[in-house]
Amino acid sequence: MRNSFTRFIAGRKHPAAEPDGDLIALLDHVQKACKAIARLAAQGALKKPATHNLGVKARGEEQMLLDVLANSAMISGGEESGQLCGMLSEIPEWRRCGRYLLVFDPLDGSSNIDVDMTVGTIFSILRAPEGVTEPGIGAFLQPGMQQVAAGYAIYGPATMLVMSLGAGADAFTLDPDSGSFILTHPNLRIRETAREFAVNASNRRFWELPVRRYFDECIEGAAGPRGVDFNMRWIGSLVAEVHRILIRGGVFLYPRDSKDPEKADRLRLIYEANPMAMLVEQAGGAASTGRQRILEIIPHELHQRIPVVLGARLEVERLVRYHEAYDRGEDIIFEAPLFHSRSLFRSM
Ligand code: F6P
């Protein structure tokens, strides 16, 4: 028999990750909201205003009407449910009453909407701190280690829901005929080695040296210290990059850059990096800023941004080593325009 998302969640009996009734109801709300967003996204140019830039910015990001509609889809239903204590979204909003906090990015990668490319919804569920009935900012400032569940929906050629309750990560595909998410990729695993990386290479000159070193070595491929050729992908949607890595491996970087000092880091800790870090770790990969494990960061503000390196464990560890060497002052990179980048130290 096909294992639907609803049956899978209800039947989850892992000692470390058995959802209670409230969490099951909350996850049911999330999956229904994701289906509604998938329907909205699929209307594309037929629902023209949805792809229109509203010309307003929320937290420095351009908003599309579809961003706002997706946000409403996540909120409506959630606000009446007794399970929620609060909600935090890229578009500011919260409610109160129950035991859990739901944080989400309703439409990640929204610059992809008007070109009909992959977008997604990222979510994370935290426990409301003991005794909190009306959550203030502090309630949401929990390290990613404390996430009870995390996941995303991806609106690509197929709509999929990928989720972890803290004991592995599983992926479900939306069956358009039955309208149910069906378990299609149980127990996702990320290979510890990788030959594919994803980064916005146009920012290269603004990166810190350890990141440039890693990137340049990948580009040098078989002719460089890594001794093998790499492939590169960049979709411009975190959900799509992480999904590719969960399915076929690789490493993703959105490192710190000096292009805009106001926005040195790109990705949001609480509702982008943390849920993705949980999924990746649960699939055997690693997630770091380059200097710290993402899930251990104690947030100091709701919309905090951090550098992100995630995916194949050995590649992430290599990047961490490069940062350590650089911070110790050991690794000096000479850049000569005619002779590429050359590091004093060979690849470790
Ligand atoms: O949330 C930010 C985001 O849209 C991510 O989904 C994506 O990885 C990144 O920004 C794309 O950045 P860039 O504009 O540099 O391609």
C-alpha cells in the first residue's frame, strides 16, 4: 500500500522522534498549505498579478504578490489551530495559543517566479518555551538543534515535501490524481564525497580567501590540487539546491561577501539555514558557516543572516579546515592574473 504523508506521520514511532497529536495536526496544516501554494504557483502567468513585483520590500527583499499569497496560505488555518503558540515568517506575523512555534519562508527563491523556475516553502517547528502563551521575540531565538521538525516543499516539475522529525529525512511526492503526498524517497542519504558544487560565482571577488581557495581548486579540477573535475550548478533557489543535494549529492555555498556591507551574509538563520541544516545532517551531511556548526548557533535576532556551507560531509569539513588555516594565518593565497590562484599550501 502507498504510504501517504498523513499515514507516515501518524505511524512514526521512533523513540527520539515520535510526534504527539498536536504536532501531527500542525504538520497536517503545513502539508495542506504547501498544496495550496503549489496550486497558486502552478497558475503562473495565468494569474498574472501573482508574478508581479509589488514594489515593496520586506526585510530588504523584493516582494511578489505570490510571496504574500503563500504567506497567507501558511498562516490561515494555522492561526485557528490550537497547536500553535506563535508563527514567524520572512513576512512578519505571529499568533498565539498552543505548544509549538512555526517559522517559515513562504516562498523561497521568489526571483524565480516570473521565469517559471523552481521555488519552495521552507518550514521549521520549535517547542514554545515552558510557560509562554504569548511569544515575544525571545521565544523564537532557539538554536536549530532544538527544532522538533523541519522541511520544505519544492514546486518543481513535481511538487515534493521533504521533512525530518529528527530521525532521518524522507521525501514525499504529490500525486496530482489523489492530491496526497506519497512517500517516494525514504531515508535520504547524502554521499560524503562530492564532485558538484553550487555557488553564485559572480560574487567570487567579494568572498573571503578560504572560500576563494576552495572554489578555485574546484575550478582547476583535474589540473589542480583536487585532481578531479567538478561540475557546477546554480538555480538561485535554496530549496532547489538543497533538494538536488539530498537526491544526488554535492555541496552548496552561500558564503559571506563584502559586496554590500549591510548584507554581508545572505541566508536567514531561523527559517532558511536551520531547517536545511537539520535535513542535511539527518541525511548524513554537514552544515556550517565555515567556522561554526549551523545548528549550534544561538540566534540573537529574528531575521539574522549567516554564511552557509552545506551538503557532502567531507567537502564541508574541507571548507572548515580552510577557514581554520586562514584564521590561524597559515594559509596565504597569492593571486597572479596570468597564473591563476596559487596557494602556498597544497590541498589537505
Ligand atoms: O532566500 C534567498 C535566496 O533566494 C535563496 O533561495 C537563494 O539561494 C539565493 O537567495 C539566491 O541568491 P542570488 O541572488 O545570489 O542568486
